[in-house]
Amino acid sequence: MSAPIVLGIETSCDETAVGIVRGRTLLANVIASSVEEHARFGGVVPEIASRAHLEAMQPTIKKALQDSNLTLKDIDAVAVTAGPGLVGALLVGVSAATGLALGLNKPIFAVNHLAAHISVDFLTHDEPLDPTIALLVSGGHSSLLQVDDITTSITKLGATMDDAAGEAFDKIARVMKLGFPGGPAIDALAQTGDAQAIDFPRGLTTSNDWQTRPYDFSFSGLKTAVARYLEATPDYAKANVAASFQEAIVDVLLLKSLAACKATGIDSLVIAGGVAANSRLRALAIQRCDKAGIRLRIPAPGLCTDNGAMVAALGSLMVAANRAPSPIAFDADSSLPVGVISLS
């Protein structure tokens, strides 16, 4: 019997995304982003995102089916992001997925957005995913997780106490007038800068922090330090600021990730989420993991940002593990805990 075909829908923020997988083979991954509609506001506007999802949902599903050379009748299961995310945006995806599951009489898996980010690794690596330490870094989340079973057991070791890494990138990019989203702009500018030019602070890395909050993150102080530097240095070199700021974030992310690997005895690290596409994070992670004897896995850059493939991948894993599908009626949860991998 061939592997089941799963269609995944992701609408947690500003991307309307639909992915289709057969087992661990990616058949389609279509993304309709509304980022340009939010750029003039310097961040995502929930109402604009929700309306954009409504307009893009049907064309995106059709394009995914065309790309995979399939019809809706070929779909064996539907997966959808149930949370966390913007509640209005989530509801558009949940409504579409529920309608599909009902109309096709197929099971539906209401899955966790954060677990889905980790699951996308399943599409590019053959080795078992778990157990592993997972560093999840995006615009809304910076978390260290212990994944014992991607379908049933994810434990939060630490998380950001204020700004997520992606938020810090966006806010500093706004101050430097680099546009939105800020992460890619700072990454590109940093290529020509000196990462050692400015000694920006590393949050929560004092000896007391390592004792009390070893796996938590804080980027608010760094953001403030950069803003003050810019104000006090009118003739600052943009590339040096970008490189030094980026280095401070990346350094802390990897320090804490490798500390978690050492403390748990788990020799595998997965880095996922939008910030995982950052070139400096990827390069330094390879260097430090090689030195520490840690097996590193990072999805291809195109699979790091929000996408439907990751949701379909988690749905496929749920099917393969014979996990119970979700009820046909369920609520989107904007603050769904990472330990709740699928609603049942």
C-alpha cells in the first residue's frame, strides 16, 4: 500500500500556505504571502491578514493540487494549524480544513504550529527525528524544546521572556529604516559588516542566569542597547551594527541550545522557524555543533518560514504513528501550548 497523501493548511500569521505530502515526499508547497500589505505598518496587522487568507485560500489549494497533479479525491487526510497564532487568521484555515474534511469524509488533524516547524525536517532527512533538542526561532517564538516523540511528547525547556529573536530583528530593522520583514534585510546587510565591531550584550548569560534560567532567552535589553548606540552614534556604520547585532542574537541562541544538548545527553539538534533561514545562524551552528559532536539538522531555507508542507508533514507523521484524528468540531487556540501537539 502506498503512503497516505496528506494536505496541510497553515494560516497562523500572514502566509496562506498549502502543502501536500505523500508519506515523507513533498508533492506541493504553495505560499501566498500578504507581507507587502503589512510592510507600510512595520508589522503584521491581524485584520488585514485574516482578509488576505479569505481571498487566497481557494486559489492556493487549487495551485497545490495542480502542482502535485492530484485532485481532492486523492487526499487521504487533512491537517491544519490550530494554534498558536493570530486567532482570526487561524479560524480561516480551520474553517477551510474542516470543510474539506467533511466534504471528503476524511480524517482531520488539528496540529500545533510549533511542532509542525520541527516536523518539516522529516521531509529532508531519512534518520529518525527524535529524541532531539529543538531550537525554534521565529517572529513570535524563541523556544528550546526537548522532543522525545514528535507526535506525543514535546517538553518546553525554555522560551523568550520578552521579544522573540524575529521580533528583535524586525524592531531594529525598523529603527535603521531597513524595511519589513527585518530579518532578511539585516542578514543581507551583515554580510559586509564586522561582527566584532560592537560588543552588544548577550541577554541571560550571567553566572546567575545560567543557574536560574539556563534555557530562557531575552532580547529586549539587546534591542535597547542597539537603539541607544544608534542614537548616540549618528555616523554609525550600518553594516557593522547589523553584523554585531546579529552575532549577539545568534551567539546566545547557540550557547543555550548546546547547553541543553549537554545537560540532557541528547546529541541531536534541530533548528527550525523563520530565523533558521538566517545565514549566520546556519554557518555558526554547523561550526559549533561539529566541535561539540552534535548532529545538526536544519530545514532548507524555503521550509523554515511558515508553510503548508510542515503542517502536512506533521499530519503524515500522525497518520504513520496511528494517532487518533481530531474531532470535526474544534476551536482554534491562539496560545496553544507546545505540549499539545494535536487536538483530540
